[in-house]
Amino acid sequence: MSEKKETLKSQNENKIILVGNPNVGKSVIFNLLTGRYAIVSNYPGTTVEVSRGRTKISNTYFTVIDTPGISDFFGRTEDQRVTRDILLDNPQAIVIHIIDAKNLSRGLALNFLLCELGLKQVVVLNMMDEANDRGIYIDIKKLSEILGVPVVGMIATEHVGLHHLKESILKAVPGKYSIFYGEDVEKLIKEIEKSLPDTFFRKRGLALFLAGSTDQLYEISKKISGSDAKKIESIWEQLQSSISEPISYLITKSQIEHAQNIAISVSTRGKAEGGRIQNFFSRLTLYPVSGSLIAIFMLVILYVVVGKFGAGFLVDIFEKKLFGKLINPACLQIFKHTPEIIRDFFVGEYGIITMAITYGIGIILPITTMFFLFFGVLEDCGYLPRLAFLTDRILKSVGLTGKSILPLVLGLGCGTMATLTTRILDTKKEKIIATVLLAVAIPCSAQLGVVLGILGSISALALAVWLATILIIMIIVGSALNLIIKGESMFSMEIPPLRIPDIRNIGMKTGRRVVWYLKEALPLFVLGTVILFTMDRTNLLSALVKLFSPVVNAMGLPVEMSKVFVMGFLRRDYGAAGMYSLFDRGILNPEQTVVSATVLTLFVPCIAQFFVMIKERGMITAIFIFIFAVIIAFFTGFLLSAILTISSLF
């Protein structure tokens, strides 16, 4: 295994790059080519996941790179920029362009730039069975002649066409198809070509790449060694100012027209042979009423699978039984006779084993695994785009898109894991807003269960006041951030047909993502625990409790709540348990309990989530969110306390 990893790191090895629109089966083909030997990592400087594996075809070894699904190469989203940069960094790689056979024109629109760049490629028409079921038949030989590259028909989930694909990879050649984009765009392309050096790419392709990249033009120009970035930008600005329509629109429009014409010329339509039941359910998921009911049902299942089964049943087995009764007691015996500081460092209240490893593996790992598994099912069956479509309009008001519903719902199970999954969102603006809302307004299961139990025992009114306050804060914060943060919340997603999930594909994707979690997130728990241990030994934790006491008293709460808030930062369930104890002992009256529950929900995220925020959004942004959460929580606490005192609701 180590030898295989070493070979995988070789920079001189032949490379295969998989590209295509979302939901075309890239991950299935990646798994078929690479098997289990795959590495999942972030592309440098981004939070976008890129999978790398290794395959052997004939006597040649290849590194296989699976890029994110995209709609074009012009860099409007982080996924598009990552795919673009991977192609620019690997001019001699073989590109496997995977197209959904049911939506040939959409895939072809993406292929034209690959042809213009002169990249060696193979086109894969995947899901040929689903196309045939819908009466779509494609002349593969004719399409190959038009594009000038090998074209392979596949049913990847059934391994149909895999042998032909491997043979075609060894025969990959640059495409020959070229488009006339109109006088204005062609003039720009020729002018940009004059400022480009000789590279492995065709100058026309690079010029087209730059012409359509709009705000990314200067950045891409700098990546091309020997190009005059400022001159290229000036040429582009002069032409754009002289025409009314955006250049990127003109390019995309021409590509779509040519793609539709080719698709018509190579396709024939016959009688649909099957898929009636799937089509029926597919339509149901998109109608407003039935689609909303199905979406609610799916979100309930997500919460049950992740929040109840994962965060409840599995965590109970891992944390309480495996760690609580076996691992931690055994480790306590091992460190029993060591010096106190060493014993506390490993198995104390803030010990590496008793806190970091127990928290990271005993609590978060089961939740993470269940989410990845459920997410894989939604991804593989084609329901994920439907869920995003139905919730998009609602979330637009707070600067988010339909995709954001998954991290937000997951936050009800675990805020730490939900923050990690914000990387599925397309733009930086969406990722920041979702991260803030997860930190400020979404209670994790550890808090939610206790809060619902306590407030429900007081009255339905107490529960309603808490819920209404949290929702109002969520809407206000989201709307404000939507106005403050520059950029658009982009939502562009093809609605693929529903299909039966492939268990092997889901299993392999879930396994890779779990390994990624253990490598990327678990070390953050260890780091956070070391910091807590240090703060405890130097009495900084006690100082924080004293610091919060005047603020807590000003909200009309007992001084004991100061420690509860601090403990809530260490672990949210610690804070929730502390509040329950005060309520159970009669120290908190109903009014104080509602205020305490509200402030605790809005208060800063737990330390594990905070470190994930640093990793995903950066130190400055994470600190800003931390301070913002403190201000919002205490201000809301003051206001709510005053309102409840005046109104005498309880």
C-alpha cells in the first residue's frame, strides 16, 4: 500500500482528468478506473474536494483526477475555477469528458472549449440505457467523426463499456471541432492570441478561455507564463465597452446553438421503452405541493438518520459503551501511576483521549458517517437537485440557494460537521452566510434535545417564544449579511432523472469521505483540547467565568449561568446539561429558563466547530463570527429579558 501511495505522488506519471456536468456519473467511472486506491483532498487554496487515484491500462500507469461537476469553464464558481486550473496545470493530460446521454446538447456545449484548447480527450456518453428508455438513440460513430475524438457509450453502473473506454484512452487525440463566434468575439480572440506565448495549448483555445472569463481574466492571464496580462485585459475591456451584450454570453450562446444542432444531427427519437414509474415519481418531486411534502419527508428522514440514529443510537454505542466503559477506563488504568500533569493531559477532564478522541470518534464520527451515507444516497439517486430546487426560493431571502438546505438541516445534528459540508455550496458568499447561521442560529442535537425537553415541560408558550426568537434572529442576520457581503448567490443545477442508487458507488464515496474526515477534522479536535487543557491549568477558564458574570447578571440570570455559557463553548452538550441542572434544582425560573435557552442557542459555537470555521473560512472570518455571535446572543438576551419582564408572560 505504501508503495502505491509513493507512486501516486509521482509528478511525471501520465494523467487522466475526468470532467463533466454535475450528475453525469463521473464518480462511478472514477471508481471503475481506480478501485479503492484513492486520495480525497482539497485543491490548494480552496475547500473544493478533488479525488485522485491510480490505474493501469495495458502497460501504462495513470494518475486519475476527478474534478467537480461544472456547467462551464469560465470560473464563476469555486468548482469551475478548480476544474479550470487543473486543466491549465496539466496540458498533456488525457481528458475524459463524461456526458449524460439523455442531455447530449448540454454536455457538448462544455466540450467545444476542450477541442479548441487541443487537449487529448475521450468523450463518454454515460447512462445510455436511460437515454434508450426515453426513446433517445445516438449515432456514436457520427458524433466521433464530428468532434474528431473517440466516443464511448457506457452504462457505468453496470460496467458496460469499461473495456472500450480503456482502449480509447490509449487512442485519445485532440478534438478538431471549432466554432465561429461572430465578428466581435473572433476579433477579440485574434487580438488576444497576439499577446500569448507558445504553449502546449492551442492559442485560439487559450484566447477563448480568456475572452469568456470576465472578472477572472487577469488572474488566468498571469497563470500563462510569458503572456501580457495587462495588455490582454485592456484588449478585452475595449471590446466589451463597444458592444451591448457580455462577451461570455455571446460565447455561451454560440456554443449552445452548435451543441443543439449537433445533438439533433446525431440523435433519433423513438418510442420511450421504459422508465414510466420513475418519470411519474420524478414529476411528483417537482410539483409545488407534492414536491414540498416529499421534501419535508426526506428532511425528516435525514434528521432521523443523522440526528437520531447517528447522534443518538450510534453515539450511545460509541461514546457511552465503547469509550465510556471500555477504552477510557482502560486508559485511566494505564496512566494511573504517571505524574498528574501527564495523566490529566491524556485522560483528565480535558484529556487527549477522554475528550479529543472520544469527541472526534465517539461522537462526531458516527454522525459524520451517517450524513455521508445519506448524502451519497441523495446524490446517487438524483433527488439532491430536486430538494435544492424546491427550497431555493425560500433561502434566496437570506442570500442562500437551495443547496444550503443540507448543511442547515445537518446543523440540527452536528454544527461541526455541518460547517464542513458548506463546501458543497458554490460561492464564497453562500459559504460565509451558511457558516454564520450555523454558528449563531442552528442548535445542534446536543442542545436541541435538552432545550425542547426543558421548555416543553414549562409550557407550549415558552417553546414558541424560544423558537420565534431564533427564527427572527436567523432571518435578520441572513438578510443583513445578504446586503453586506458582495457577490451573487448562484444557483444553476440540472434536474437529472431519478434512478436507483448504486450501493457500491455509495459505499466507496462514503468510505473516502470518512477517511478524509479522520485526516482533516480529527486533528482539530486534538488541537482544541490541548488549548483547553492549557487554559484550565493556567486558570484562564475561571477568569472567563468571572468575566461573563456582570453581563449574565444584567440579563437577570443567576451567576451560575456564567459557567454554563463557558462550558457551552467547550462542548454544547456540556452547556445544555449545565442549564438543565440549574433548572432541575430550581435556580432558574420559567422566564430565566427561556432567556437562558435562547442565549445558549445563539451563543458562540463549540470549540470543535470554531476550529473547523478557522479551517474552512480562515482565522479572521472565524474570529469575526465568534465576536458577532457573542454580541448577538447577549443583546438578544437583554432584549428578551426586558420584554418578558414587562409582559409577565410566565
